[in-house]
Amino acid sequence: MKRILENREAQEFLTIPMSFFREACNDFRNHRYVAAFYGFYFFLDDLYGAAKTKNRQVMEEFLDSAQLRGAFEEAYRVLSEPATSSQKAAFDTLVARLNCATSVEGLVEFVVLMRGELHHFSQRSNRPKGHPLNQELFQPVAFFLMTVCVTLITRLAMGEKPDK
């Protein structure tokens, strides 16, 4: 804590991303998992997305970050622990529905694709779409991104800079 307070000026770049993280945590606690997903996603997008908007470009930016790749690996490992095995099964089902792999590259692709899937809505679509009556479906995705963010926050708050 002392080190964080001593370096607070150097950590100013985290102010807005941390505000997204805080709001996402509030949404997660209130079972608003789609909104939580977006808050966690915006944390990552700001720090690692290099202001890109096209899916392919965002994926490339995300994959260029060793920090982010490591956080994705760690989050998937956490999902694989016995305490979160039911979440992992639901998460893997969503990953498969978007035809993504569970490698780091596939998980990054999944998260970027999920951003678009959750941003648009049509009842005619057979793809996973969030709405007020199916928030629970997206709890594992929000949990995964929350874990990614916590892994990164731990490193960034101790003085590391984003490697992008």
C-alpha cells in the first residue's frame, strides 16, 4: 500500500480504467453481467487496445501484450479450479458457440467477438445475445474478464506500465 501511495502520480493513467473496473464490479455484484462485461472490457480496451475499433485490429493489439496474454492464461487457469468448475463449463460452452478455441489466441478472439455479440440485439439471432432476462448466461464471461483485470491491476498498481 505504501508503494502504491508513493507512486500515485505515476499511476494516474489508471484513474479512468479503474473507474470502469469499479463500476463493473458494482454491476457484477448486482447481477448485471452484460454491463459488468462492458466495464471490464473497457478497462482492457483503454490500456491495451491502442484506440482500435475493428475486431481484427483489437485482437492484434491485445495479443501483442505479454501482460494481457499472461492475464488471459491466469484467468482461464482460475476458471479451471474446482471451485469454479461450473462457471468453466458454462464459459467453455459460450466459447464453443462462437467457434473459438480455449488457447490464449482463441480466448482473446472470443472476448472481442463477445463485445460485438452483446452490443447488438435481435431475437432472430441464434448467437448469444444479452437481454434483461438472461443475465446469468453471461456471468462466467464477466467473471473471466474480472479475473483478467484483477491480475493486471495487481501488476500495474505495483508500478508496471502497460506493455502496449
